[in-house]
Amino acid sequence: MSAPFPWLVADVGGTNARFGYVKALGAPVEHIEVLSVKGHAGPAEAAQAYLNGLAARFEGFERPRSAALAVATAVTADRVVLTNAAWDFSQKAVAQALVLDVLILLNDFEAQALSLPRLGAGQARSWSADHPVVAASHAPVGTVLSVLGPGTGLGVGGVVRTRDLWLALPGEGGHATLAPGNDFEGEVLAVARKSFRHVSAERFLSGIGMPTLCRSVGEALGDAEDVAAYTPETIVGKALDGSSRVCVQTVQTFCALLGSHAGNVALIQGARGGVFIGGGIVPRLGELFFQSEFRQRFDAKGRFDTYMSAIPTAVITDTLAALSGASLALEQFRA
């Protein structure tokens, strides 16, 4: 059995829940809306609010029969608990509340990875015009693409092309141990270890982690600037206008560490087809990101420098791309 139409698709992070509607096979994701995670008790309540709004606007609205919900946590059992938000729910209860024939729960970066084969030219920006990402539709069987997304947390995923479909490679790579690439980064991590037993990549390379990185950078620099109340928005803003030495160094360190971690993911997954950077933080950095050490550090893998230099990298500029990945999960579903 395939998933009957219409479809509800969702991408749920620690802050926002993005919803969309798919009418038929090959149809685009439509009627996209972004709801606050804090503003709803759980995914069933948020989805009902979204669907009730559609029903009020469109005469003859048909409620979805199938849904794919991408959530920011590991999905291992019926009970699902978001890593960086308060939602704690049962998959069966959600399916019953929404009266669904088919419900797929997948990790948010499983959906982000499944979006990669369908990314269009206007949805991503290659690191270099001389080294663009090749359209996935032309990729041979066995090609692997990877994605990392600094948003509220740090998501990591991958996708591999098989003979008949695109197979997602979900994981929790954002919680892998972060490694310094130079002495200064070693000092920054040493500062963080005073407060955290384990300094994962997410401890620095995320919305919840950037303030920790900023405080650690300030202490490592010996700078007296009071950064305790700085939010990610504050840090990025002050780095862009150059008004804070600590924030400028924080963003530079962020980009460099992200490059190192992305390179590690590429090596581990064998992502010769390309590595994509998603999430909401990097697109806000604009040219500052493309002037950073990200790519230099991505390539810096010793004897494998040449191997790494052949792997294209790009920034996903469409923050709603994961919805198309959730749609592909339903398209490939077979009971």
C-alpha cells in the first residue's frame, strides 16, 4: 500500500513547526505555514490548528489521509521526545487524533537529507562557481550526499542513491565530540569543558550553542566585554557590523569549526556527491560565511586533502526545503 492523498508534511525544530499540504503525486508542497512550537501542546494540536485554518479558507477542503512529520530528535519508538523543546508524544496518539491512514515520523535531518535530490538552482548557493554541486538527478547509483544544519540545534544526515530510490542515512552527528583545529580552538574548548563534561559539536555550532561559544571565545581572548546576555541574533549582528571583537572572532571560529566538522561528516559518510549546509544560522551570515575559513578547514584532512578538495559544498538558502524531503518520504512509502 502506498500513502493515500492528500498529504500533510511537517518539519518540526526546537523553535518552529513548518507545515505544508500536498494534493497529489508530483504536486508541490503548498499552503506552507510556520507555527511556534511553544505555542502548542504537541504536534497533533499544532497540526489541527494548521488544518483548521486551511479548512476555514478553502471551501471543500479535504483533510489529509497521510502525514510525514520530521522532528528534531532521534525516532526510535512510539514515544517521541524533542531534544530542544517540550513536546513529548505518542506516534499512535497523533495518528488517531489526526485520523490518518499513514503516519511517518522521521528525524528532521532525515527529511533534510531527502530534500537534497530535489534542490533546485534557486534553493542553494555553491561555495564556488568553479566547483558547483551537480544536480542529484544525474548522480550514479551509490552517490552519497551529506547535510549539516546549525539551527536551534545541529542536525546531521545523509542520503544515498540506490537503484530504485533515495535512502536516507539518519543519525545524531551533532552530538559527536567536537575537535579543535588549532591552539586557540583548544583554549576555547578548554573553557567550555569547565562547564560541560562533553563538548559536542552542537555545544558550539547551533543557536543554543553560539552564546556558549561566544563566552568561551571571550575568555580565551582575555577580553573584558560582557557577552553574558548575548543571543545568537546579537552575536551575528555585532559580527556583521564589526562592533564587537569577541563576536567577530566567535563567528570566525564558528565557521572554521563547522568546516572541520562538515569535513569529518564527508569522510565518514563518503559524501562524494556534495555536502550541504542547512539550518537558519549560516544563511544569515551572508558573505561573511563565504569569506571565512569554512572551506579551508573542510579540506584540511592531511593525506586526504586532495580527496576532500573534489567534494563540492553549498549552502541551502531555502529554509523550507525539508518539507519536500518529508514529501519524498511519503512518495517512497510502501506498507
